[in-house]
Amino acid sequence: MPIDPAKATAAAPTTVPLTWDHKDVLLYHLGIGAGSRPDRPHPATDPDELRYTLESRLHVLPSFATVAGGGRTVAATLSMPGIDVDLAAVLHGGQSVTLHRPLPVRAADATATARVAAVHDKGKAAVIVLRTDVADDDGPLWTAVSEIFVKGEGGFGGERGSTERLETPATAPHLTVDRPVREDQALLYRLSGDWNPLHADPEFAGLAGFDRPILHGLCSYGIVLKAVVDTALGGDVSRVRSYATRFAGVVYPGETLRVRLWRETPGPGRIQVTATAVERGDAPVLTDTVVEHS
């Protein structure tokens, strides 16, 4: 069996050095659509967008944590003892990032410590839960938890893991934001380190059961967080404390993401979010999504 849960969870953590600079941050921001907001007449030179695209004004969207260092931590963990999976069977199931302080524009001495926290048996699939703690010489930066869905690897008799879901509020959202996804968005986003051909090669996408390449789930993740920061948090990335989601469906390049936000549910400092694909009847994309903030 390609996944040995006992061996994977007992394996020693993997330590990976991480470095990045302003070019990596700028490329990531462009990869999630910065500088192309449809609600601004001249987005490429809009002061609010220049915070994402001009090095002299640069701040770092917290979801950059998922690609910092070229996304090496997930790749390293998927090659740990007890894990041997086919990329064509892999999808991102969920992601959370908890910030310990605002992310710096540059890092030369960061270290990621990653381990397999659990392997869940979903019957026809396995879910590998990866925990990564990142710190530099000044202390902890963030903690990330990734849930990797591997088709065809379940049925080994393990625990199913949590099935709890977050109900969408019955009230109308406080804000609704549409964000178009460019036709070349996946080709640009993959330059930040996720080279899975599922997002670029039509033949490979067909082997995975899709009629064309799909957008990276983590690209949708970044697009949605940027929409929340821009519209509900005054453009201040430092207010984000944590961001968690479950990937409920795919996005195809060229589609439109509709982001709905409910503030203060159940209390101050919390925004509940959903994201759907407009052109496919509001098909779910992100669910169980919460941004906690100051």
C-alpha cells in the first residue's frame, strides 16, 4: 500500500530551510490576481493595489505562507517514509494558516519543521494531514495545516477524522465580491512553486478526470483572502490572525469567483466566508472558511 499511516505519523519531522525576498512576494501576489481588480478604473496603478505589486510599498498577504520558499515543505513531506502517492490522485482538501506575527518581505534564515500529523481513512480516499511550523531568528512566524486528499488510497481501516461542517449563515451576507480568474492564472501561479501538471497540461488533467487543467486550490485560497482583506479589513494584512478553509470544488481558469462574507459570526474578530464559481451555477469552491482578525 503506498501509504503506511503508522510509519508516516511515526517518522521524524522534516526540516527545510526557507528563503524568500520581495520578488517572490510580488510574483505570488500577481499569481493571485493583484493589480487586476475589476472594481477599480486603473488597478495596475491604484494605490491599494500597489501595496501588493510595488516593492517600495510592499506588504505580504498572509496566504503567501503556503508558497514561501517555493512550496518545498508539502513536497518534502509527501516524500517522507510511509508515503508514496501519484500526483494525478492528489487534491488539496483543506488549508489553515495561523500567524504568529506579520510576514516579512524578506527572509534569509527561516526554517520549516513539517510532519505528518495524521492519516485519515475516508473509504475511497485517504487524507494526509501535514503540520508545518515556521520560525526565523526572531521566533515563530506561522503554523500551517494542510489536508491532502489522495484518491484511491482509503479503505485501510483507519479513523475517518472529523466530519463536522460549518453551516452557512441563514442571513444575507454583509458583503459579496466577484473576482474574475484570468485564463492564464494557473500558469502564472505555478511559478510560485506548485509544478503539478494538473494545472497546466490538458493530457495530465484528463488522466485525473478533468476535461481541462484546473486552478490550484491554493490560488483560490489566496484570491479569497485578498478579497476579504481589501473589502472587510481596510486593506491591512497585519489584521489577519488565522485563515482556514475546506476545498469543496474546483475552479477553471476564466471563471469568476463569487466571495460572500458574514462579519462577526459568532463574535467580533471573525468573518465567515464562502466562495463559489459563478458560471457553473454558484458551484461551491471554498466552504467552512473563517478569517480571524484583530
